Amino acid sequence: MNDNDSTSSRKLDHVRIVMDEDVAAKGIYTGFAAYRMPHDAVPELDLAAIDTSTALLGKPMRAPLLISSMTGGAFDVARINLALAEAAQALGLAMGVGSQRSAIRDQRLAYTYQVRQVAPSIPLLANLGAVQLNYGYGVDECRRAVEMIEADALILHLNVLQEAVQPEGNTNFKGLLQKIELVCRDVGVPVIAKEVGNGISAQAARRLIEAGVWGIDIAGAGGTSWSEVERFRHSTGQGARVAGAFAGWGIPTTEAIRTVRAALPNILVIGSGGIRSGVDIAKAIAAGAVGYFQKPVDIDRLLSAIANALF
Ligand SMILES: Cc1cc2nc3c(=O)[nH]c(=O)nc-3n(C[C@H](O)[C@H](O)[C@H](O)COP(=O)(O)O)c2cc1C
């Protein structure tokens, strides 16, 4: 099996594992349940007049919602990206594709990420792992990822814990900030730094912004745990036990949103990780995630569109 085959089979493993296994974080919570929105019995407003529309990267959106980067890179998952993109286009949302590393290696896989034909006007985000900048990737590869899908911005994901417990993980994280700075300077589109479910602290966010990153997706803890996902990919009991020890690791979503927003009042903060309902979304925005919420999003319609797209 060459490296590209193994990247594709990892993508399929990930989709299968998140659908079939319990990969939720354990003993750590997003924190949304601990917050109550203030109830106002006399709001003096007309619900029908409320407008959730906003804009990202110069493109209009009907609600401040992003379908997080998830997949691509294998024949069987191409239809997931297409279905998600159709839903995003129909509902006026933004979308990210999963890590494009496999298609950088093998251009024949590019089509598994290409969704512009069904989503011509959404904000669309390319995706690569920041750690790859220590494994032969540079500005050229980042530019290719953006061009491959006609993206409006590039997400560099920071998945330190996942790489550390992954059987075939890339674990040299030294000197990355300097390389991220070069990408931000030369890639030609805004760069967003994103975790994958363990959260970004105020200090880490500040260093990333100083390096030239435009926005932060805090992807906090309490939802999907990527050490739990990797636990299911280990063939040895020892590897699985090490991964399992981190099921409660990270910065809860609400804490990450609050602290990053307090430290950096004027940047784009995407509040994700364990978002389960429209009420969670409202609380994320109240805690400091980007945008404003003036009319409830029809979350049932949104979820059923995504469910229909997926299954
Ligand atoms: C099947 C699957 C694949 C994912 N692949 C990527 C990826 O390639 N790049 C990335 O930045 N995040 C990836 N993620 C992480 C999500 O974008 C998100 O940050 C994470 O799952 C935490 O959010 P959640 O608790 O709502 O699931 C993936 C998530 C899932 C479920």
C-alpha cells in the first residue's frame, strides 16, 4: 500500500468509525448546558422581522453557520461532500472540505473535494493540516489546495493530539508558527486556523493571529474526540489504551470561545465543537462566536437537510 492509498483508507476509516462507534469526548463537556440565555417575557420585537443573514469572505449567507471540514480523498466519500455542498447552497451556509492532502499527492482524487458545480455561491474553505508544513508542504501546496476547489479561504487544521495518538501520526510540531506565517503572507487568500475538537486557547490564538492568521475556529472539546476516533484504529491494546487516556482532554467549546473572544475582540471566531442544537448555536454566538442572531434558524430544516444529504 503506498502512502496515498493509506491516506484514502484512513479517510474511509474515519467516516466509518464516527458513524458506527462511540467517539464522543468522555468526562468533558462543551459547557453549553451550564449557560442559560436570559429569558425576556416582553421582548418587544416581531420574530418575523428578524434577519439572520450575514456575510463571510464577501459572500452573503442566510445564517452564520459553517458545515465543518470533514471529508474527501476517497471514491466513496465524494458524494458526502457533494451532498453537504448542495445543502449549504440551498440553505445559504458556508462549508469546509476535509484535508486535501491525498489530492495534493494524487490529482485524480481532486474531484472528491470539488463541489463548486453544486455550490457556486457559498463561502467555501480549503483544508490542510498545519503539521504537513514540516513534512514537505509549503505555500505551493496550500495554493494548489485553494485552487483545486475554487476556495475563498484556506483552513490550516491543528490536530496535535490526534497526530500524537494516531498509529501513523506526524508528530514534529516544531517551528510551525514561522511556516504558518509564510503561508499567510503568500497564499493569496485569508487563512483560518482550526482545531479538531480539543480547543484553542487565548494564548495560542494570539500567536496564530500574530503569525498572520485571519480567523480562528476554536473547535472545542465536548463533541467528537479525535483521540477516541484514533483509539478504534489501533491494532494493539497498548496503542488503544494510550489514545483512550485522552478522551477527556482539551478546552471546552464555551471556554475557548469566551477566552479567545476576550483576548481578541476584533477577529473572526468560529465557535464549533459539540454543537447539537439551535440553542447551542445561540449560546455560542452570545459567548462571542462571530455574527449576530436576530431570527431563529430553522434548525429542524437544517438538520434534516444535512441528514438527507448524508444518508
Ligand atoms: C468524519 C470526519 C472527518 C474530519 N476530517 C477533518 C479534516 O480533514 N480536517 C479538519 O480540519 N477537521 C476534520 N474533522 C473535524 C471537524 O471539522 C470538527 O472540528 C470536529 O469533528 C469537532 O466538531 P464536532 O464535535 O461537532 O464533531 C473531521 C470530522 C469528522 C466527523
